[in-house]
Amino acid sequence: MKDPRFQTQIAATVGGMLLGFALIGASAAYAKPDMDIDSRIERMADQFDLTNDQQSQIRTILENARVQREQQRLEVREQIESVLTSEQKSKRDSRLKERMDRRLERMTDRLDLSDEQVAKMKALFEEASNNPDLTKTEVRQRISGILTEEQRSELRDNRRPPHRGDRGSRPDCG
């Protein structure tokens, strides 16, 4: 028979992890959009003293969840696309372009983007709106590649939670 102290330790560890995962899941809705898997795992490892094996398992869980969210987003987009008329699609495209222009203008003002950066961002945003297979993560990575380290830091430090009307909109640029 196992040592009761050992069983108590296991129960406490599992209970703590479940509580931690519940809290993390609840706080994920408020997490910064640019928070990547590595930083989440690092924070969890620090908070819960995760083993390397646990970190690896959690990485797999988070990566699978991200892939599933992206796949679901694409499926929903395709279903909506099949329902809209040509006129409605044109109206939607016009609104998306206006939103992209406003976001690019805000980013330019906030990050003091150069003309070259603005051109690259605009091309990326247009590609993102025309390519449903381009994930938000890929867009964020490419945005990061266009920005200087100082601009990336500014973007990370001052990112606001999305407004209700901005949820799930593309491209994700702040």
C-alpha cells in the first residue's frame, strides 16, 4: 500500500494544477493577444514548478488548441462566405479595408512607422485579408519582422485588450 503522505502530496499537486489550469483558462480571455506559447509555459513552470515532461505535455495541449481554433475560424469563414451575396461580400470587403486603413494609421502614429514599414504592413494586411490560410500567429510573426526591436517593445507594452467590435477581425495588428 502506498504511503498516505505521498498520496496526499499527489492529490494536492493534482488539485493545485487543476485549479491553476482553471485560473489560466479563465484568464486566457484577458491575456494579451501576443502572448505566445513559450511565455505561457514559462510562467506556468515558474508558478507551478512544472517538470520538463509536464511542460512538454502542456506545450502539445496549447499548440493543439491553437490549431483547432485556427481551423474552426477558417471553417466559419468559409460557411459565412457561402451565404453572402456578391453585394454583401463587396460591402464586407470595403469595411475590412476601412478597418485595415484605420489600424495601419493608428500603428503608424503609435509606433512612428517609416514609409517603407507602412508599405510592408499594408501589403501584409492585404495578403492576410485575401489568404484565409494565413494564421493570426503567422501575421503577428511577420509584423514582428517588419518592426524594430523598440517598436516591438512599444507594441507589447501598450497593447490594449481588443474592443468588442474587433474580436476575430483580420488582420490582427493591435
